[in-house]
Amino acid sequence: MTVGTAVLSILVFPGFLFLVVLGLAGEFVDRRLYARLQNRQGPPWYQPVADMLKLFGKEDVVPEEADRRVFNLAPVFALAAVVAASLYIPLWGTQALLPFDGDLIVVVYLLLIPTLTFFLGGWTSSSVFATLGAMRAITQVFAYETPLLVSLLAPALLANSWSISGIAAYYSAHPWLWAVNLIGFGVALVALLGKLERVPFDIPEAETEIVAGVFTEYSGRRLAFFRLAIDCEAIVGASLVAAIFLPFGLGLAPWLGILVYLAKVLFVLAVLALLRTLFARLRIDQMIAFCWKVLAPIAFLQVLVNLIVRELI
Amino acid sequence: MPNKDKIVRVPIGPQHPALKEPESFMVDLQGERISSVALRLGYNHRGIEKGCEERTYVQDVYLIERVCGICSHSHSTAFVQAVEEIAGLELPRRAKYIRTLIGELERIHSHLLWLGVAGHEIGFDTLLMYTWRDRELVMDLLAELTGNRVHYAMNVIGGVKRDVALDQYARILSVVDALEERTKYYIELAMTEETLAQRLSGVGYLSKADAERLGTVGPTARASGVDRDTRRDDPYASYDELEFQVITDERCDVFGRTVVRLGELMQTYSMIRQILKQMPDGPISVKAPLRIPAGEAVGRYEAPRGEDVHYVRANGTDKPERVKVRAPTLANTQSVAKMLEDGYLADLPIVVAAIDPCFSCTDRMIGVRGAGGAKVMNWEELVQYGVRWHRERGVDLSSLKMRGDVTA
């Protein structure tokens, strides 16, 4: 890979630009499905783009008491971390753009950065609602991050690889072993809801309690960056889950591979939209109790199952 | 982990997404727990009572209906009942039945609206969208019967303005049937949906003793086991000819308030069927005098939110001397502070919403608050305060002619 094509693939395809387009399309799919499930019409396809353009054109206010540097940089870091994570996830085929051994841990770490930037952005904006949102965001991390990581580790144990590309390659070679990981798939989806801060885990931005949570003081361009980061995070999260838990059709021709990949992401997004239609928002204490008392044990059960299966085969 | 002693003060209101009307809850938080709540009303005083004194009774019915945008029929009925009592008018039975019919249809739309708002407050927007879709059925029906979706303008002093035609009965029954099915579904949903139960059970506890002590009314009181309903205890309109149960619940929490409202909906459906079956023929109003003889009366009405009380004093002219409106929310606001004690911030919106508040309807007084706390002023003091305020800013208004002797 020459420097030219590397830059091109990082910035355009399948890197930044591709991810942004997919993220906005994903937001549309999510909002539309959510609306249809609630018996509503839902927005037209260009609504996420229109929202984004509108935000970019709006006045951008920084609170006087906020730490300007952190406040300004937080949205950029959020987006950058998500885009960086996408480079290590195989989208179609079994090879990511820049795979290396141990990239699973790096991706989980990179996907944690947006939440940390939410915390920093909220904390420094010095509004009481944003501060409360920041506290809740960081509290929530400790609840869902462990089940998420453990549920991703279980397939890695079975595949005996710390690289997502390696895991995808292993399951591509042993197609029926994906069924072993079904429990982990469920846990990962639920934990992903927490990561994306969606109902029932949208506690950090519960509008009826703390206005917009960490984003209360954000407006204009910076808010657009945050929104974009969350949209892209949904796609990257869905891709990660698809790469590890849905290892189908990886050896196909590129154009067919892209279609299969899009179908998988669409499926994960649809499940996420369905889940957020079904539930009421939990309280932060209920959320933590649920994650530690229910979700984490189930994730560890998956690890146990995979260890046993590994001995058997 | 936040410092245990550290208290964070969170202003919920006067402007806040959880609130549909301006009011203020100053919440002191220890972590996520509420340590104290200071409640403040008075942001939406509209001077309706004073306005009533300046207008004729005929105009007042129009104005009083606009006290509330949800239970408009409740307020106008309570008012005209008081005026009719002073004037000694005996209403035709058909007029009473039509009043009851509109009142019960209004209860359906109010309770369904409440269910949706409650869903939204706990982040369950699907419930909001479903209930408000179903609510359209009864809204359309009300528009068909009265000409308006919200301010029905059905009441006149001495009866009602429009008759219900015979061919509209079938339409009413079909709407009631459809809504009964939906309500059964919501009852099942409330009883089985896990996150809903988790967010509502044990939240906003109000014991029976507290409910009675704080003068709680309506579904809020009935969910705390207080068996009180004006429709049965002091029947007005045609409630004495209808059979219904007063739904109470012993849970004393927000979940109980949900169960009571859903149960009341089922009672309402059966009442509407009875009304249509028993509706007598005859005139729909009697002629009322423009000048109401001197006297005073209280009109009581069980609004969807609780008992609504209107006091009217007449002095023999065509304008009332005094009109006093006690909206049900005023009786219930006191209990909110009790319910919020030691609760979570996350539960504040649903606890406040659970009394089905209507703060604009409640606001009756202006309080001027400075560094020294609240102060009540009479008219003269208010004029002097205004003159002084402007003079300090270089504008002298003391030469203007105003009511009251201005010698500031």
C-alpha cells in the first residue's frame, strides 16, 4: 500500500468520508424505524444531513466559565477516536485496513474515548445540568464497559486471537462456531445501547430531568461534531459486533461483500432501534444494578462456555 | 463518588423541558438523591378572576372555559352550576345528561393525555405516541359533537348550547368500544412491562394519612386509598342516575396513580354507555336571566385531576362581584414536596407529572420576592412600588392618574 492510497483509504474509502455517510444514513434508518414502530411517519432520508448543515450554520456559544480548550477539543477528539477505531475493524472480508495483533483491545479503548470526551465536555461547561450529565455518563461507563469487554473477549478466547481480523478469519473458517457466541452477541447489543446512550440507558441525557445532559451548553459546530461522533460510533459499534458475532459471507467478491456488510450493520441498527422502542428509561442505580447483577454474569457465562468448547475441539 | 456532604442545587424550571408550564422546583441534591425541594408557583398569573368581575356572566362562561386547556368543560361546568344555583334555575334532564357526556369524554382525553405524558417523563416515548394516537379518536369525536377539540363551549347558563343528534350515538359508541379495547391493552401493558413497573413502583410515596392531611384530591388521593369522589359524594349533573364505582388503590405510589386512572377510564366507558341508553328527550336549556339576583354559591365538579371548586358571589347586576377558582392542582401541589422526600432526581419529573399538574390554571396571586423573601402587596402598595421603581430609573410616573391615592 503506497502512501497515496493509504491516505485515500483513511480519509475517503473506507475511512472517514465513508463512515460519515454511513453514520448519517444509519441515523436516518434508526429514526425512521423508531418512528414507524411508534406508529409515526418519521423524517425524510435527508433529515440527518439537513440537521447537520443547520447546526454548522448556527451560532456557536462557549460558556464564559467553561474551560475553552477542553470545551472546544472534546467534540473533535470524540469524532477522531471513532474514526480511528474504524480502521482496525474488518468491514467486509476478513482484513481490516490496518490490522495488528491486539487491535481488539485498542478498539475497545478508542470507543471509550467518546464517552470520556462527553464527560470532559460536560464537566468543563460548568452548567449544573451538564455536570450532572457528566457524572452520570462516567458512572454509566463503569456499568456497561465490563460486560461489553467480556462479551467481546469470549469469542477471542475461542479463536485464540487478540486481533479482530484474526477472530473474523477464524470464524470464517469454522462457520458453525458462531452459534456458540449467541449469548455474548445479546450482551454486546445491550451494552452497545449503553455506549450509545440510548433508551433505556439514555440516562446521561435524560431530557425530562437534566435538559440535554452533557450537551446542554453545546451548540452549533461543536454540537454537530458530537452528533456526528455518536452517529459514527453507532456504525463502528455495529461493525465491531458484526465482525465478531456475524462472520458470514466474508470471502465474497468485494461488491457482494459490501452488500452483505451493509445488511449486517442494518440488522444490528434495527435491533438497537427495536430495543429502544420497547423500554422506559432506567434510573442510574437500576442501570448499574442491572449491568452488574445480570449482564456481567451472563457475559462471564459466555466466557465459561467458550473455555469449555475450546477444550472440546 | 460525590462528596456525601456536598449539596448541588439544581433549578428545575421556570423553563425546563420536563415542564409544560412555567413553575419552579429548586432541588437540592446529594449525589442523585433529593435532600430538599423548594416549590414556587406564580409565573403564569393571568388575572382571570379579576377579568370575570369586569365581564357579564355570559362573557364569563367563555372566559372561565379558558382557565384550562385540558379540563375546560370542568371549569365552565363548575362555574355555571354555581351561577344556576344562585339564580335558582332548574335544568332540563337532557341538558344534565349532555353535560355529563361531554364531561366524561373530556375525562377520557385527559387521562389518555396523562398516560402519554407519564410515559414521556420516564423516557418511554413509545407509550406517548400510542396513547396520543388513540386520544385523537376522542378528540375528533368531541370536535364532531361540539365543534371544537378543546374548548367545547357546550355550557350556557341554564343548560347546554348544542344537542346530541340520534345518529351521533352510534359514532360515540364505536369510539368508546375502540378506546375500551386500547385501554385494556394499556392495563395489560402496565401490569406486565418490567421497566415500566420498575420506574413507577414505590416512587412518589404518599401515605393515606398524608394524603388526607395535605388535602389531596382526585386520582392522586384515590391512589393513596382515600375514597373520595365528588361525582358520588355530592352528585351534580346526572351522576345520581348513573352506576359507577369509585376506583381506589392502596399502593400509594405513582404506579397506583396509573392504575387508578386506567380503572377510571374503564368506568367512564361504562358510564357513557349508560348515558346514551338513558338519555331523556326534551329541551336542552332554560332561559336564564341576564341579571343574576344577589347571593353566593359554590360549584363543585370532579375534574379529571380532582375536585374543582368555583365560588361565585352575585350582587344583582349582570356582572359577578367575586369569582374564585380553586383548580385541583392547587390542592395537590402541597403533596408533591412530600412525595419527593428522599427520592431520586430521575423520579422528579414523573412524581410531579403524576398529580397531573396544571399550573397555569392554579396561579392566582402575585408575590414580589426580594432579598427579604416573599412579600404580599395590596393595590396601593403595588402602585407605589411601581412609581418608586421607575423614579429610581429616571422616569416619574407619580403625576399619572391611577386607582388609589398615589403620594409616594
